[in-house]
Amino acid sequence: MKTLFLFLGIIFFVIFTSSNYVQAGAVLPGIKTNVSSLHRHNQSKEIEGYYISEPMDGETESCNISLNIKKVQGRYTYNLNISGHVFKGKVKLTEADNPKERGIIFQGVKWAENNGDISRTAKQVKLKLPDSIEGVWSESGIIIQNYGNSMNNYMQIANCGQKYINLVKQ
């Protein structure tokens, strides 16, 4: 039985390694940039723009938030208006599990509240408030999870009671 599995394994290996199959994003001879990096470059250009919060699917309300992202001297900056309070700073982009998404971090906006993981903070140790808001960018916009749950209690933006903030590019 082991011999049969070994034989089948060798056959599959030979078939797949000798075929002309090329994975998406693979570097081909004579091509200096792969498909994946081209896709990332185009995504970065699409991130620039003006965004307004809109209700998520199934919801009727949204927060009073607008966002403008610009590229200045090779770096992304933002102006974030939350109910009349304006924040400005740098945008940091990170990789995400899904190739059509990017992590997005707005540096310089202090969280409203951070009680952290209650199983670790049973002593009620006061945690430092993070000074950047994180979300996920995709072609449909930016989603920010505004607050956690009873096990991981935090709130990024105090003037917004929405669990998920949906920022849609205009």
C-alpha cells in the first residue's frame, strides 16, 4: 500500500512540475515585476481620495465622519473629521491576508478607551491608550472596528456608537 501511494505521489509530482502551469504573481523570465506587486501599486493609488461614513448593510445610521487621504512627497497623509474635531497625520499601509485588502493605520489619533483583555487585566491596571486607529481598506472603502466586546473592551472613536465604521470613497 505504501508503495502505491509513493508511486502516485511521484506521478503527480512529475505531472505538475513538468507542466506549463504558472502561478498568479510568479516572476517570469525577462519580467522584472510580478503581478502581485503591480496590483499593490495600483491599490495604493486608489487609496487616495475623500471618504464619508455611510451605514453598513442592514443599518440605518452612521457616524458623522469624513476622511481625506493624500499622497504628499511619497507619503500618505490624512485629514479626519469626527463630528467637527479634526485630526491630521500620517497613514501607514500594511499587508492583509486577502490580496484585495490592505491594513490601514491613521497615526496620531488617540483611542477613547482601552480596558484590554479582561482576563489579563483583572487587577484593573490602567492601560496606555493607543495613538493610532486601525482599519481595513478595500476597493469598496475603509472599515474600522470601533469597539470590542466584554472580553476585549476598547473604543477607538468616542463620538461614534457604531461597532463598524464604514467609510465610502466619494
